[in-house]
Amino acid sequence: MKTARFYPGLDIVLLREALALSSEDGQGLSKEAWEVIHKNINDAIKAKHIYVTLRACRDRYRHLQDCHRRAEMSSLRASGTDEEYDERIQLLTELADFDEERKLAQIKRKSEEAEKERQGVIIREVAMKSLSATKTRNDDVTDPELTPPQRKRRNTASDSYVKYLEDKLEFEREKFELEKKEREARLEKDNEMMKLMMTLIKK
């Protein structure tokens, strides 16, 4: 068997396999996924007594993605039918959308982890201050040198600081939720613009 060059029909097989496996694991294409893609492509063309290497599959996939990203798909019109050209565009657009969703999920996950860490620090700080305030109140009760008004002022100051920390935690939570919604809105707008551009290019 001799090595095959990629042609429009084989591009479609490659992109279909990539989309199917990307959708399954949600983490992009792993080494194992590429091995499956390579095997399935060669199974599809073995009747023609040709084959493609794993490296050729990966290189072709990157080339198609680059053309799609730079809106240069017209360079691939030289061969194949209009239907094959349109299907390649559609598959690449779906793969790009999926990749964008995956990146958004990663950003969201990292942001949530960072926010949980920030909240944990604030909660621990509140807990320590609350514990300290409780200890101070207990000490005041047994301290014969403090008059009742002095005890009241000290307790009020401790309670006010704990309330301040609790309000700060709530503010941080609301700020994080607002920023997250703004990021999601921007990404959704960018995706809509990309889809519109691809529609105009296809015309």
C-alpha cells in the first residue's frame, strides 16, 4: 500500500471522527483519541490499498483548523464538490464552537476555584475574629477591672468588625457572579460574530 494524500472526502472523515471523539470526552483530542481516529480513517480507505500516517492526520487537522480560523477556506475549493466544501466548513465550525465552549468551561472552573479559595480565606478570617471576640467577651465577664460600660464598648467593636467581614464576603460573592456573567456575555457575542462571518464567507 502507498501513502495517501488527503482529499476532500478524506478531510470529511477526519473531521467527523475528530468531532465525535471531542464531544465524548469534553477535553479535546487526547493521544488515545488520535490513535482511534488514525485507525478508523485507515479502515475506511484500506479497500483502495492506501493509508495515512498518524502524523499526517494531525498535520492535516491543524491545517484545516488554521484555514478556518483565518477565514481562508476558499483556498481548499480547488478540488471536491460544493457539498464537500460546505460540509468541511460546517464540521470545522462545530469543532471551533466546541473548542470555545471547552475553553469557557476551563476559565469558569478556574475562576470558581479561585473564588472558593478567596471565600475560604475570608471565612477563616471571620471565624478567627469571631472566636477572638467571644474569648474577649468571656474575659470581660471575669475581669474585675472593667466596668460594665467598658465591656459593652469592647463587645460592640468586636461585633462590628465581624459584621464588616461578613458584608465583605457577600460583596466579593456578588462581584464574582457579576464578572462571570459579563465574561459569558462577551464570549457569546464573539461566537455569534464568528458564525455571522462564516455565513457571509459561504455566500
